[in-house]
Amino acid sequence: NDISCNGAGDGSLSVSLSSGQGPYLYTLFDAAGDTLSHVSSNASTRNFGNLLPGTYAVAVQDGRGCRWGDTLTLTQPDPLALNLADFENIVCGGTATGSITA
């Protein structure tokens, strides 16, 4: 799943295997090739969460030594933009006389 808001670190990716024999070794790498997660599991699915925007590589090795890998890019939406059309300053401190129109 891509990032929900610009700058958020809530992206995720899931790996689901349809063959092979456990245990499975799941490894997640960032774009620089650094290992972010290295997990051994008997489960044929693995979710990686709390990811930032960017390109990731996933490598899986099953219990027989068979290997599989792929890459995925998580994107984020553009930042919110706000253009103020008009504003009115507060006349006297503490009074609610100011306004902003977007």
C-alpha cells in the first residue's frame, strides 16, 4: 500500500507465496541495498509495514534453498497546498475580528 499522506511513514508491502517449502527467509532491502528486515517464518505470507516512500527489494528463500525476489516502489501523494485569497487582521487583541479566506 502506498503512503497515505505526504511525508508519512505508513506504507506497506505484502509477500504471498503459492509454492515452496518452509521455513521461509524473508529479507527486505532499501534502495541503497541495506537490509531493513530479515525474518525466518513458516508462514507463506509476510507483511512489511511502516515504510517511507521509495523503492524496496524483497528476497525470499524457502527451506529447500529456492530463491525469489522482486522490487516495488511505494509512492506518496503531493503535499497539501493552501493559497490564502484574503485575510483581515484582528482589530484589537483578544477579540475575534480577524478572518482568513482560502
